[in-house]
Amino acid sequence: MIRRPWFFDLVSIVVASAIWLPCAHWFFRPDVPARTSDGALTPTGEALLTRQLRLWEDPTERAAVLAKMRASNAEWDFMGRTFLVLALGNMSFRQPEQRDRYVAVMDRIIDETLALEKERGMFHFLMPYATSRPFVEAPARSAFIDGEIALMLGTRLLVAPCEGAASELAERIALLRSHMEQSPVLSAESYPDECWTFCNTMALAAMRMDDAIHGGHRGADLGRRWVRRAREAPERHRLHAGGLCARQAARMQWREEASPASDQQGRLGARAHFMSIVIDFPA
């Protein structure tokens, strides 16, 4: 009996995998999208909404679900709150007859989030490595926490007036602006000496909400400067020792030197383009 060389078997597996794997996602696609082309919810979308509402109207079920989520990542708990509030804000305008129910759940989410932050500190919603070293700026603040809380508050106020939310939003916006302005890259820390682009764009979105609620254009002005700064070459933002996000800026400079200039410009340009589209900050 003649045996084939083992590499023929290996080649066959590789070829089969190359054909099969790109097609695998077709077997896991949902049968029905969450909403139709005109924005109305499908039965799938309605089921998702019903479940989320039930979780926040049933303390026992909510506690079990959040405990399981937090066992994997505390950020998931926090971001789940943010994006549910955003969704309920949308639904309040889409289904005004259900607005009172949606607003009640939004208030419950926001009140509980603020209470947990006050009782346990911002680290309750951060990953464990947030305590591995000190924040560069004191007192320590996280743009991730402040920015998304501001988004929740802004969404609530766009739906209906709320005196408590208004004062809390003003405080968060002032903190975010202060910390971002102190950074040579106009980005505040999310984790110790880590200025996450996602978190800072969320903070800028909250500032644009504040512009819409109270009038003015301070958020828009900061957003335009942020976009221009993002488009500049990173070497423009080298820091002296002890500056805010010094290690982060050093890593940005290292990536600039290690990456082709066209790639770096493409990444920064894409971020700036995203900001211009999503938050309307023409640069």
C-alpha cells in the first residue's frame, strides 16, 4: 500500500479551511434585522427592547444579569447602561405614547449609576488595571466614566427637562473640558496615562448635546480644535517630562516612527473624518 506524503493532507486541510471559514458567518446571521429600512422596530427589535425594559423594572433579574456581566468585564455593565439610555432616548421620540415609561427607566439607570459611582468610586466601572498605577492628572478622573455619564444626562435632557440632570451635566461637561484642555493632544485620560480616542469623542458628543440644550457653541469649538489636532503629525505634540499623558504621547511618537507616514496620516485622518461626520465638527 502506497501512502501519500503527509504534506498533501496538510495542504488539503489548508485549502478546505480557506474555502470554508470565509463562508461560516452565513450560518450565524440573524434571520431578521432589529429594525426595518424606515427605522421601525421589527419583532426582533421589539423583543430586545422588551427584555431590556424588563431588566430595569425587575431588580432581582437585573441584579443577576449585571453580576454575570461584571464577572467578565465591569465596562460592559457601564456601557450597557449608556447605550440603553441612548436607545430609550431615540424610542421616546419614535413612540411618544411610551415616553413616560422610557423616561422612568432612563432615570432609574442614571440614578443608580450616579449612586454607585458616589458610593464605590469610578473604579467600580473600570477594568482592574486602572488601579495598577496613578493617573497623571490629579485628582484622577476618567473620560470614559465622565463622558458616558454626560451622554446619558444629555440624552435625558433632550427628551424632557430635569433640574437634577441639568446641574449634573453642567458639572461633568466642565470637568471634561478642563481635563481635555490641559492635554497637548486635547484628550483626557480614560485609564492611567491612556487617552482613548473613543472616550474623548464620546465626551465631545456630550458637549454637542450640551450646546443643543443650552445654546452656544463651546462644544463645537473644542471639537473643531480636536479634529485639527488629530490631523496634525504626532511629533507636534511631544511633551516635556511630567506633562499630561507623557507616556501616551511617547507611544504615539514611537508608532509614528515605526509606521509609514501614509499609514499614520490615514489613521488620524479617519478619526478626524469620523468626528466631522458624526458630531458635525468641520475641520
